[in-house]
Amino acid sequence: MPEPAATSLPGPAWRVPSETGPLREVLLCPPDHYRWIPTNSIVRRTLAGDNQAPAAAHLKAQHAELVHAIGQGGAEVRLIAPEPHLPYMAYTRDSVVVTHRGPVLCQLERPQRRGEYAALIDFHAAHGSNLWRKSSAGTLEGGDIHIIRPGLAAIGASGGRTDRAGADQLAGWLREEGWEVRVEEFDEHFLHLDVLFCMAADGLAVACEEVLDPAFLGWLRAHGIRWIPVPYRAAMSLGCNILALGNGRVVSARESTDLNAALRAEGLEVLDPALSLFTAGGGGPHCLTCPLRRDA
């Protein structure tokens, strides 16, 4: 299925008050220049194995499945033009995260990805979308930022991607807005917090209990959030890396068969594009998408 054309028409003010409200607009980047680069433990394992480099046609086909799934869920897909020297631009989650007050420009840690910020600044400016805040302390990446519901957020700080200074700066901005924010430290082996935890629906998450701190799980429970457990091996294949669409729908990679069955058992409609070439590089549906607008 062909991907929709990018648009430069001014859009409405983009706001995301939660991870689970109905998704209305989302930003993706076509994988025209995507290739595996050794920037995380997941892709290093892929490169160390007997795996052929992904073919452009296969990447395009899998990405088109993701675009189609999101469209089935009722969201409008906007595209940012890929740049040849930035192969991981396809993972649009990390450079900018949109909050209840608008976009926050992040500060990426890996040199191979730092240049992504420029295109994102231009994209938001072209659409009349003013940046609410710009990360300037330490490092901050979108895969570590979870706007669980209005007034409640978790920010991962592994030190490998998002560090404590970057997490604390964003947490401070949100706390000034009256939010409760938990900064959760974890081992940098796991790249981003969304490798271990994502929201599936209001009050329901997926989580790797084997790795996450029991105190974090207790904090979730205290806030009325339950979770579907995802084993370590599945988490390292991006099993936790899902995208809630709202209205009882969720996008999860087709390869996550056990999790998808569990999500369906919860009454959710699971849209399951094949994404094996992207999960092998370290990112799934959550990483490949940057929500621009959700309903409260």
C-alpha cells in the first residue's frame, strides 16, 4: 500500500495529554535510508548473527504495513522527509516528544543520531507548531518518556541514552505544571524504558517484570495500573514496544504472538504489522511513531 504524501500545510496546535487517548495525528519517517547501525545492544546482537542486511523493498513494505495499521485505527499519518546520512530517522519517537503543552525538543545521546533535531525543528516550524521546551541539561530521548495519563508521567534514565540530568529537567517542567513524575533508573543495556514498559490502554500496560524494579511496579499498582507480563527474551525482541491507538485498539508487531494473544484476551483490537526488520534494529511500533495529537 503506498504511503501518504507529506504535507506542509499548517496544522492545529499539537498536544498529547496521555499515551492512551485516541490518537488523531502521528509523525513517521519513511525508511528510505534505513540500515542497521551498531548503536544499541539489540542491533549489535543482530549484526553479530547470520543476518542479511535488510533490503529496501522489504523495509518499505513493512513500514507501509505500519502506516496502514495506524490508518485503520483512525489516525492521520504525517511524514517527515528522510535524510541519507541519518539512517535511524525512521525511529521518530526520540528527537521530539509532544506533551500536554506541546512539543519538547530532546537531546539525543548517540552521535549518529544527533543531527535528527534539525529536520524536526523545521517540520514543527513549517506546521506552526511552537516548541514548548528544549532539552538543555544532559541527554533526553523520547523512548524514555511515558505520559501515562494527564498529570502522571514516568521518565526512564539509564544513563546510556537519557541521563539523570535530562530526565530531571523534563520532570521539573512537568512538576511545575502540577504533574506527578517518577524518574526511573535502569540498566543502559535495555536502551530505552519503552523496551521494558509501554501503556496499552487506560489503566493497562505491558511490562517486563523480570527486569523492572519492584518499586516501579508498585508505583504503577498504586496508581491503578495493571500490566501484562512480558518475558525478558520477548522484551529484547521489542515485545513491550507497542503503540496504543485509543478506543480499544493497539499496534503490536506481528512477531509478538504471545503478547498479542494476551492483549486480545483483554478485549483489545490488535493491529499487527510485520516489523521484524525494524525490531532487529532496536525499535518497534512505539519507537517508529511520534504522536502529535491525542484526545484527552
